Amino acid sequence: MPFLHSTSRRARVQRPILLTLFTILVAFVTVAAFVAHALTDIREIKIAKTAGKAVSQSIPDVEAGRSLTFLLVGTDAREGKENLEIGGGDDESARADTTIVVKISADRKRIYMASMPRDALVDIPECELSNGVVVPARRDAMFNTAFGFAWSNGDKSIADGVACAAKTFHEVTGIHLDGVVVADFAGFAKVVNAIGGVNVCLAEPFKPHSVGDFQLPAGESHLNGMEAIQFVRARKGVGDGSDTQRQVRQHYFLRNVWARVEAQGILSNPLKTLELINSVQDMLQFSESISSATTLGGLAYALRNLSMDDIISLRVPFEPEGNRVVLTSDAVKVWEQFMPTTLAEEEAAELAKQQEQQHQQPANTDSATPSEPAQETGSESGQQTPKQPAQEEEEQPKSGSDSDASDDEVAKTPAAPSLPDGSKEHKEEDNLGLLQCPQDH
């Protein structure tokens, strides 16, 4: 019966093929359902109407070959039981406790970040809230009151506060934002827990005041969410006690968060990325432009090869003004690093930098040796690069006296994106005893 034999054999061949197709179909449906769930549960914060031209309403393509710039806003609102327990007290006001601008380069090989001092005296523009109330413009007001005034004069809305803070940031810096991410106390702590905690390494014991009995020993410590929020919030009893010095610790911690995510291979695995988005979506709020799992997932995957050393902190120069600070004219040179760039512009700048280095090498032959280079070196290439003065230098206390030297150094900052790729030198962090931890495990 050759015909029957042939039919049976064909059936045996087709069965594993059908089984494979069925498995692929089930996997596809599972992933699609997971993505759909994430898409519906992302916490969108509608700020476009109030923020106006300061913030994009959408990002058509995260792989469009251009840089992306976001504002990270940490609020001190005591909304909800968890935030009240962490923040303490019964303060019903709310402020932008932390504001960090982050630029992702067009080639997705670098991230730059800089903090706007919350006590910086700036001109705050008029801001119409979502309920129609107009918050009048103010001169020489603390930056973080842009959020606070919008909050208190409107419907106590995080969206209004963030929108007016973003609008003020845009007016002060000229930087257009592609999106805004907002976290409160509880949200920040939960994100840290979602990635299994974060390691920090300290040269000396960490003994702040006014954060309960929270302390850390010298050496390596693994922080859970609650410990992490205390670490980044602590100010009194640490260094000079200034908010501007606290910013350095916050940048340090964010780099260690990235190291933790990188060590777990989250961004290189789309399913792990979606799992992380799904687990933190109710802890953070995203402006309209980035409030979908596909946008967040695509951006995360585009950054999968980025290392901790590729995240570069820039210091915004300032001078003390009583118990406040004012940005110097050289702050413009820092904000320039966050202006939009295309892939072609970054490639041309990188080529120009390499050519300049090659041109300078013969002149340095007598003074530079392999053991004593005349210039700082990059973290990976080993090529000599111009000294990076814009990287965070020692933060000034509010009563500081040596701001002139640091401001002069910032004035020499080369135009972006000619900054060195991932310099490992973080002098400000060294001065504060913040050390780079061993490979995360």
C-alpha cells in the first residue's frame, strides 16, 4: 500500500510543523495581550495644553536619527498614604523637588544629564492652567515655585504643576522637550524595588540628619526602594548640606540604576523590557508623547548597548545669592549641549574631534607619555580627548567662594556632541566619597 504509506509519512512531517506554528501563534497572542495590557495601563499625564510649545505632543519614531530630550521631575507631593509616610509632616503644598534634563544622543550611544537647581532664581512665565486660571508671570522667583504656584492656584493637579515647570524650564534654557517623566516619593521607591534594588559604594559612612535613623557604612551597600529615596533626598548633615550638592548624589544614583538594569539584561530582551514597563507603569507618569508601551519599549531597546560610563553629568554653573543661587552667563554653554542634534551632525562632530586629536598629538609628544598623558582619555577608546570641564566639578555650597574657577572651566566646554564618550572621571563624586561599584551582581 505505497499510497497509504506516503500519506502517513506526510502526516508525520506536517504534525511538528503545525505544532511549531501553533506555538508561535500562542506566543504572539501572549505578547500581543501583554503589550495591549501595558498600553492601556500607562499613566498618562496631560500637559500639552498648558505647556504649549515647550513639550512635544508625540514622538513619531524613536529611531528617526535625531536626539531626544526629556525632563525628569521628582515631586514632593504628600498625596496618598505612602507619600505622606515617606515625606513626613502634613505639608499640603507640592514642589518640583528634583528637575533633571536628559538628552539621548541621535546615535543612542550617549546620555547627557544636568540638574536645574531648585533654588535658582529665574523669571517664571505666565501659565494658563487646565481649569482656565492664569498664574501670573514672576521675576526672580525660585525655579521650583513654578510647579508650586500652579499646584496651589489650580486644582492641586500634578499635570498643571509639571506643565508650568516644563514651560518655565523651556523659557529659561531655550530647550524644547520631547517628553516629561514624573515620579513622586512612592513611585521612585517602587521603581527601585522593581529592578531588585541598587548598589552604591561609599568611601566613608553616610550619616545624614533629618531622615530618621537611616545610615550607610563605608563600602558597598544594596539599597531597597525606601533606602534609595532616603539616600537621594538626604541633605542636612551631608557635605555642605546644599541642594546643589545633593544633585550630584542623585546623578550618581541614576547611573547606578542604569548599571543594575544593564547587568540584568533587561533592555536587550524585549519581553523583560515590557515586564519592567508593566511593573512600573503605575508608579510613574508620562506626558502624552511617551505614554505608550510601544514608544517606551522602542526607546529602551534602542539604548540596550549603552553602559553606565556612557551617561555624562554636566554641571550648571551658578553663583550664591544669599540662601538662593543664580545661574551665571556660562550656563548657556551647558544648555547648548541639550539642543537637538541629528545623526549626521553627531557623526560630523565626532570626525572633526578625531581629526583635531590627531593634529594635536605631535605637539604633545614631549610632554605626554603612556604613563602620564597630557590630556584625559575616554573610557573605551583610549584616545586622548580634550579635558571635559562641563562634567560635574565640585558643587559649590550656597555660600561658596571659588565659583569663578569652576565657571571659567565650564566656559571652555566644547560644543555638543564633541564631549568625550563616557569619561570615567567624576571629580565631584570623588570629592563626596561616591565611588563606582564593582560589576553589579
